Amino acid sequence: MSQEIIKINVTAGKIDVLTSPADIVAVAVYSDGKGGEVFTRLDKALQGALSQVRSLGDFKGEANTTSVVYGNAATCARRIVMVGLGDRKKFTLDTLRQAAGRAASRAVDLKGKKAVFSLHEDLPKRTDMAQVGQALAEGAHFGAYRYDEYVGKSKTGDGRPAAIQVAIAESDVAQTRQLNQGVKTGNLLGEAQNFARTIMNRPANVVNPASLAAAAKKLAAQTPGLTCSVMDEKQIRAKGMGGLLAVGQGSATPARLIVLKYTPKTNVRKQTIGLVGKAVTFDSGGISIKPSQGMQDMKFDKSGGVAVLGAMKAIAAMKPAVQVYGIIPSAENMPGGMSYRPGDIIRTYSGKTVEIQNTDAEGRMILCDAIHHAVTLKCDVVVDVATLTGACVVALGEWRAGLMSHSDRLVAQIKAASEACGENIWHLPCGEEYLDLMKSKIADLKNIGGKWAGASTAAAFLGEFARDVEWAHLDIAGVGMVDGSTKFGSPGSIGFGVRLLTTFVMNESKVK
């Protein structure tokens, strides 16, 4: 029987770090060696132990580093964790988000159940404390997460906490109030991101198109303002969604089209936003089969669709004044007697025909039908997100998602959301010169464009199905497939896209 994922809750309150019982107290230090008032008080109570660690050079306050000092009779905390913020001149809200993540991760590793964070002292002037609270809460959720639902207790250890409580310490009542406003939002986003991470991490024998559809229905049933409808294989065929049907037809588990809908109490802007996410629950490459090395990670090819699922969870909780559709085409790309083949010509939902030259270019085939479905639902704005191309990983590595769009306004809005939420992107082109490489001699389009600019040619292909709707594409192949163990201390998905999509929608709902 699988065990529950760690439950995480974050609050902010008027707390004295010296007198509050805790398994750890996390305190921030910049790389210039300076700490704030809380650091000074703790150091004095510990008879200079914190300063000694610094003076020995064992801890330099560099970003993403920590050091543990054990408490004494003068502190109620069992451990003091110094967390590096790096160069204070380079401080951003993401500095705090990452610091909170590191602190929460250490708390879990140390089997702590209660942590007190004092990471927001000595901030730049005019820093918004609500944004600080949000960043700290998001970071705490991110860092404390562990995907270990199939790991036996003999490996995790009996001391692994079932839940962790993080309290952000603040002495000022007014600032505590502002912190809590942000913490509320950060908890919603952190919970949604970790909800998505768990589904992303689950293997293909657990998550297939049918079970993903069931999870979406369950989420909608539990979430006010959210509804869910699912098209099965018969309905997909009747609609003429040839791209989605073709990709899924080689699998024993047929494709599904999942449509979540958030309906606000009042749609002030009279706007409808469509979020479209690729959910290939396992991608073998089909007949154009992938190399066996690393194929186990192809369970992450559902990450775009699951990011949309997580974003819809957060959006429904945060209640923007715009209507939002979450459209998730889901299939399993497998070789078999019924698989689609190189050379096939597929008629898509839009009526456009596509010559298949590589069955491993399957994501664009399911997305093109889903994007057109968003158009038929009269979405004013469509943003699709997918682990789409290896070419994007070559271009940007594991640090940024690729952003492509025909709309300068939409590019600016998504860039603003990226800066606010800390999920990084980079703008790439997708103009007519790239579309020319996707034109077929025997059909309207082909599904691969050749050796060069694969991320841009794939985006140009998708743009053909958005018609005149304002549209953007996020290629998250690098960040969606990244193993969090190397960068964040927790193996598996980092849940990229949930914060970005949610922040984008919330910002769009406020545009005048």
C-alpha cells in the first residue's frame, strides 16, 4: 500500500525565534557575511557558534547553501539552519523562494515536524511583504515535497514526518498581516504545484489517459467553480480529431480529451482564456521508437497537461474574474498493430491534413486538435504548454522554457508572469520562415521540419491551428523533464508551469 505524500502548511505570525519550540529555526545570511537582528540574537544565545561557522569558512552565505548548528538551553529550537541568500545586490523574490525551499528540504531531511523561518530580514526598501509571504510559502511547499508514495518505510525511515508545519516569524503586527495575505496565495499555489508533481511523477502503469481523466473529474467534483467533461475514443472520432486519435490508436488504453472549465461568479472582462496542455502519459516514440536509454523518463511527457490540471486547481481557488478552460489531450504513444505510421496522412479537427514523417513528433498532433477545440469554444486567448521538442532543450537547457507567439502583447504578459512567479522563460521566434519548413508536398503540413530550429518549426506548426486567436506556446521540454534531485534535493518532477500559468491568468483578469 502506498504512503501519503508529506502534508505541508505555512503560516505567518508574531513569533520569537528564541522562545518558540521548533525542530529547526532557519535564519538568512547574505554572502557578505551579514545577518539581521534575529541572526545576532541567535548567535549571542549560542555563544557565537553561528559566527564561528562563518569565520572558519564552513559557511559563506552563498545562494542555495545551508549549514546546521545545534541549539542549547538558551534556544527552544533543536537546530539552527543558516540559509545563504547570496549577493544582496542580486536579491529578487526568487532568492527568498529558493531559500525557503532549501530550508524546508533540510527540515524534512532532519525529520523535523515544525520549522520556524526568519528569512526575510534586511530586505531591499519598498519590498512588498505580501509578495514576500507568497514566495516563502511557495518555496516551503516546493522544498518539503518528496515523491515517495511507493517507497517502503524501511527506506524512508520511521522518522519521516507525515506533515510539516512552517511558521514565518515576524515581530511587526502590520507586516504579519501583509505576510499572511501572501502566505494564503502561496499555500494555494504550492499545494497545486505539488498536486501536479505527484501526478507527473507517477509511472505509466498508474497514470494513463483514462486514469488521468478520472483524476480530473475527481478534482472538479471537489472544487467549487470547476467542472469537467471527458471525450472518449468514440466521441473523439465523431468530432474528427484525427491527430489525437492517431497518436493513441497504438495503445491498449485509448486517448481521452479532458476539458475542465472554471466559471467565475462575474466575468468582468467578458474574456475566456484557454490553457491547453500535452499529456502523453508515456511516449515510446511509436513506430519511430526512441532509444531505450532514459526511456523511463518518458512518463514525464504528460507534464504540460498535468501543469494545466494543477493550474486549474489553483485558479478555481483564487477566483479570477475571467472564464478559463483547461483542455488536456491525453494519449499513450505506443508501437503496435494499430499504430499510426510514417507516411500516413491524418486529417485533423480543423480540416487541415498532416503528413506523418516521424511518429515521435506526436505532441503537436494531439495539441493541434486541442488548440482548435479551444478556438471552437470561443477562447479569446490560448496558451499551450508541452514537453514538445529536444531542440528546445538543446537551445535552453534545463533552466528556461521556450516561449513562442505571434502576439507581442501576449509575450509581454507571459514574461511578466514569469518574472513574478520565478519560472523562467526565453522568447524564441516562430515566423513564416519556420512555417515554410513544415509544409508538405502531399498534404497541408508535415509533422517534422528538418534538422534545424526544431522548437521554432514545431511552434509554427501549432500556430496554424489557432487561426486569428491570440496564441502562445510554451515548450517546457527541458524544465518539464528535469530531475529535481540534482538541483533541489528531491528526485522527480519540479512541476514547472503551474505557477506560471496561474500567475498569467490572474494577471490577465486584472488587465483593463
